[in-house]
Amino acid sequence: MKEDFRFGRPYDFHELLADGIVHGVGVVFALIGVTALIFYATVYTSFGEIAASWIYGLGLVLALGCSFTYNMWPRSPFKSYLRRLDHSAIFVLIAATYTPFLERGADEPLLLALLIGIWLTAFTGIYLKCRYPGRYDRLAILLYLAMGWSGALALEPISERLPAVTVVLIFIGGILYSAGVIFHVWERLRFQNAIWHGFVVAAAAVHYSAVVTAIGS
């Protein structure tokens, strides 16, 4: 089997079932939550916050939808293309999640530069994933983590623009994502994929709560 078509060890029925349930819960709640968020932003907030809500919402649904499709798809040559979409969507999700927070500080040069830098990094990561599938997977994990924690570089100005509860939720979500990486690379552990995606769904839920507390505050 070619390198492009290696997807880790095969998962048994119960592992796939558990992973499918985790993904299903995440996708359903994401669709409901994003719909509610965009409706609220459209009615009660500014144009900038509406745009940021759409970017975040689409990024969240895209990431969970791509992950669900890729992980449930049977092993085949076509799965390699879904793998590229799945891994690329993670870059989109990280950048999209930062957008509602950094949009509020677009008049601050540091925060604007951080927002632009995060999206440029995301596009770079997407290019690597699509152009060189499977070749830079470890680098991609480092990029995911670096993007996710890059907000610490501008903690003070971000904290001044956001409610304290929002900042706390951002950090809790980041910790959950980072802790989940342990299970992402621990392929020999049974139910490893379902556990990893459980961390992803939990972290996404926490970050959704952070976005909700930030929008319109």
C-alpha cells in the first residue's frame, strides 16, 4: 500500500462505533450551536462580530464534518483525499476560533498582526497537507500546537478586550486540545481515536462557550 493510503492501524467495530458516536454528538451540537450563535450575532451585534461568527461557525462545522467523514470512510484510495481535507480543516478551525477574539482588537497592531499571522500559518499548513500528504505529519502537529498557543504572545492586550471568563475558557479549551494530542499519537491504545476525538469535541465545546461570552460583550 502506498504511503498516501496509510491511515494508522485498522480499528475494530466497537472502536469505530465509539468514534462515530463521539463525532455524531459533536456535529449535531455544532450545527445547533453555530445556528444559534449566528442568529444572536446577526440580531444583536456589529458587522465585524457577525462576520467573525460566520467564519468561526463555518470553520467549526467544516472541521467536525470533515473529521467525521474521513474517520468513518472505509480504507480506500479515496480516503487519502479525505485525510488531506480532515487535516487541513484543523488549521482552518484553529484560525477560525481565534477570529472572534482577535476581531475585537483589530485596531491594535499586535492583535491584527497575530490574526494575520495565524491565518497565514493556516494556509501554509493546508498547502503542506495537500501538496505533501503524509510527509510532514509531525511538523503539522507542532504547527497546530504553536497556532493554538500563539495567543499567549498577546495575552495582555487580549485580556483587556475580553471578559475574564472568556480568557479562562480559551485556556481551558487549549489545555484540552493539547492533552488530547497524547491520545492522538498513542495509536496502540484501544479506543485511542475515539478518546482523542472526545477531547476535540470537549475542547470545541469550551471554546464555543468562550465565543458566546465574547460576542456582544
